[in-house]
Amino acid sequence: YNDKPVLLPMQGYFSDSKFFLPVFPITPLWIGVHLNYKARDVITKLVETNYDYFCSLDIGCRDISTKDFFESIGIKSYFSRCMTLTFPKRGKVNADTVFIVDVPNKLHKYIPAKIRKFSVIKKQRAVPFRKYSTPEKRLEISEKTLNLYRETASLVITSALHCACPCIAMGIPVVFIDFGWSSNRFSCLKNIIPIYSKSDFLNGDIDFFNVLSPNIESLKDLMIQNFKLSLVDATSGLN
């Protein structure tokens, strides 16, 4: 990109190389950010060389782990959660399907048989890249998946953060299980729904029959207001 200066909101999981970093004349607005350990190494080295794109504005962090990292290297940050929690709540729908999403097949037996009988198994992380080889195609499958949950899900049982967040936002009851794969990412859900452990799951300590959908509309409003104010703050430094 080599045109007039622009502001680019950056929301997401970053990543296994330095190539997620925008360069002038793109000014990033970091909000809803998670950094894995490779990305943290990249940022630490850049901060040591006075790279200022991470220093010009406070960083909105998806999870407490990322917030703690930024503070450890002297960059102001705050807990913004993930913007997928701001998806609109669904209206009344004829929802009668339980989705079991990214739960290992060998562990399905720990879900009550009455629930499994009417469930649909999905592997949300397993995107067929040959079929969905472009960003547009991947957006298409994402929209289809979200619409399927919105229109038909009565309950979602998942270990996938980006199944849980949009479903919670849409008003779908969610059972979220942390199997220990990416635990440092899941504070995004803190104080919204229970985060069950693998032990809870295996020991039968989850009530799958009385799962409530939390009302997070006031949280959504605050998150959207914060995003708008962050845009104003960021654009004040641009011509």
C-alpha cells in the first residue's frame, strides 16, 4: 500500500511471522488483540528498536495474557475482549439443534445421550483450504456457519473461542470447555459464562440441560462505544 495515510483497525490473533504488522502510511488501531508467543518475540524486538506503531495508542487486548505481556514491555494496554462479542442478538427462531463443535470424537461419550441423539457434529477449525482458497471464500463459509448457528442452534457445546463468542452474542446457550490447548486466550469469556475444565467434562460436573444464555447487551454497548472513541482518538493524530 502506497497511497494517502489511512487508519486500519486490527482485531485478531497474531501470528507466526512479522508480516501482520502494517507499515507507513497505514496507522494501526489495535483492539481485540491476541499475540501468540512468536508474535510476542517480534514485538519485543521491535519495541527495542523504537518501533512506534505499538506505542502511539493504548492496545486493546482480547485476553489478560496479552495485556500482561504488553505491560511487561512498557506499552499501555487494557482488556477490550473480542469484538465478536458484539454480534447482534438473534430474534425468535425455531431452534432445536445441538451443535457439538471441536470436541474430540472420543470424548463425545461424556455428553449425555439425550443430547447427543439430536446433535450435529462440526469441525469448525477444519477449513477445507482447497475449496476455500481465497479470503472471499473463507468469509463465505464463515457467514454460512454463523447463520446456521443463529437460525437453528438451541445449544452449542464447544472448545472453540470463535464459536463461543459469536454464539453468546447472538443469544445462544453455550457450554465452553477448556481442554488445555489455548487456555491463555479464554479470559475473553471471564465473568460472562462458566469456563469448564477437561476434568469438569470428564467427571460429569456440567449440567448440559440447564444452560442459560447471558444478557450481554450492556457489555456490547460499552465495547462499541469504546471502539468508536478509540477511532476518534486515533484519527485525531492523522491529517
